[in-house]
Amino acid sequence: MIYVDNAATTRLDPAALDAMLPYLSEGYGNPSSLHTLGQNAAGALAQARRHMADLLNCAPEELVFTSGGTESDNHAIFEAARAGAKAGKRHLVTTKIEHHAVLRPMERLEEEGFTVTYVPVSATGLVDPQDVEDAIQDDTCLVSIMTANNEVGTIEPIADIGEICRDHGVLFHTDAVQAVGHCPLDLHALPIDLLSLSAHKFNGPKGTGALYMRDGAALDGHILGGGQERGKRAGTENVPGIVGMVKALERRLIALDETTTQLQAYQKTMYDMAATIPHCKVNGDFDHRLPGNVHFSFAGISGEALLVLLDSQGICASVGSACEAGSVDPSHVLLALGLDTRTAMGSLRLTFSHENTQAEADTLAYAVPRAVEKLRSTSPVWRQMEEGALPYGI
Ligand code: PLP
């Protein structure tokens, strides 16, 4: 099997699993319990928090452990909006290419009377910081713009956007779920107030993540109940998950430079392959891009059909479309980049990790063009394109 769907999730790092096992077995105490077993778990939690803070260059108190990226995004958006509303500020700024964990909360807020400005992105998926500045109003309570896009891998100019937000006194949240562990991020240096991350995107366990809230920008708790996480996130802490997440992050960051070089080599193999396929387009930005991401559109075929064909050959990839309620819609990200619906539906995302090999990239470079050719040979849409009855679109 060749697994190239690492933007969806990654394999748990065996070292993270080893770090977790004691807390899944004999070290099962509740960190809020006062007895020794509980206090041992509390010690592990405190140690994990300090270590994660060191890795991200922030203070331990600025980290709130959550159940993952979705919860962190919801927390940041809903609580920033609630705090904003109290001060008479009911406007938010975001983009059309955010993950649904950001877009759905924004839509909910719109239903509740907030207004949201969606700043445009370029054809390669880049936000222009000037557009963010233009969108900010006197009543803006939050700007939420992702660090790296989960479909096309584009890395946004978050340092510049953060500076603008700071100048205007507006909170800046970034969904860094695809970036943490994959690109350098120094929370002390970056003008970020709120940042979401998720362990399973960097070889940690699923169902574990964190919300960074800069000192001075701390929001109220969103999940209410007990006093865990200093009242910022109720619920018994997922000690094994948190310990595993921090171990995984440590290992990804130690190997970051080496992994980046390794993944860029696979990326190049894929770009070279794309250049040999007629009417094929690489989506996203070439210069500002996650090293493991390659995203293509192929004229005349369905991405879903390509995925199924590749899966039958043991290749686990992904399409740039979301499947909702039984119907396949074109990806909102690709439409925001300006792709037409037909082109957007013929897309394939390959996301590599340090566990992939050059031999696997070479196998893909052999398999993908043949799969595309095979599908085109039976595609009525491709035939019409070849006959000039339909535009290729690419
Ligand atoms: N944000 C982005 C950019 C993502 O890619 C994902 C996961 O696909 C999420 C948020 C949601 O993270 P989680 O699966 O941890 O809830």
C-alpha cells in the first residue's frame, strides 16, 4: 500500500504510542484526583504542557488542550464573537478557503446576526494582506485566516496579516492544523493571538489538539463543566493523547529540515510527472506551499473515479471535493481559486509524509498518468473535449 493521504490523517508515531501506553494502562489516574495515581497523571500533563510550550515557543499557560482542530476552531470563533458582541463588535473576517471547522461556525454566527467578510484569494490560493486590512471595520472582533490550506497546501502570509490585526487592535486567529509539525512556527515571534492545532496531522493520536491563546488574548471557556484547563476547557483531560501528541510534535520538529528536503524531492517528482500529462494543472502556490502537498486537476475525468482506480492499485489518495448527503460537490476551495466546476471535479490530492519513499513517489509517477489515460479512454467528456465540442478548461 502507498499512503499519500497525510493531510487527512497520519499514522501514529510508534514513539508517541510508547509514550502513551503507561497512561492507557497502569497510569490511568484522573489528573484532578488528589491521590498519588491522580497526581502522577497531573505531573505528566504539566510536563507535556511545558514541553509543548517549549516546542512552540510560548508559555505553558497559553495552551489549552482540546479534542482537536475542530474544537479549537469552534472555541476561538464562538468565544471571540461572544466577547466581541459584549463590546458591540459583531463583524468577523475570514476567507472562502477555510476548513469547514471555521466556515460552519462563521455561518452560524451570520444566522445569529453577526456579519462576516470573506476576503478573496488569488488563483493560487493566496490571501493578500491588503485585502484583510481593507476588510477590517471599527466593529471587527476577529480575523480568522488559516496558516496552510488542507487541500492545495498554500501557506498564507500570516505574519503580515497578524501585524495588520495588531495595528488595528483586532484579535487574530489562525487554523494551523495543517502547518504545525510541518513548517517552522514561533509563537513568540509571530503576531498571532489564537492558534488551532491537531495531533493526528503530525503523527500524534486522533481526538487530541490544542488552542493557543496568547497571554492577554485569553478567551472564556467554550466547553463548560469542571475547572480543568484553568476553566478554559472542561472535561477530564486526555492524558495519554496529550502525552502522545507532544512526543509526536517533538519528533516532527527535530526532523523538520530533513523532512522538508525529503518531501520537496517527492513534490518535484510529482511536478515533473504533471508536466508529461496533457491538460493537467497543478493547483496551489509553488513558492508558498506545504512540502508534502501536491494537488492536480485533470481535464475530462472524475477525481472520484481516479481515486477508486488508484485505490484498486493500493494507492490511498484523496480528491479535492467534499461528499455531503450522498452528493459529490466540487470543492469550495477550488471554486474560490477560480476553477470551473468540471475542472474542480477532476482533482486529485497527494499528501506525502516522512514515511513515504522516493520509490513510492516513482511508482506514483508511473501509475497516475496511466490511470488518467485509462479513464480518459472511456470518458465521454474527454471525447467531447478532443472533438472540440467542449473546452478542456485547462
Ligand atoms: N482545520 C484544518 C485545516 C484541517 O485540515 C482539519 C482536518 O482535516 C481540521 C481543521 C479539523 O481537525 P480535527 O480533525 O482535529 O478536528
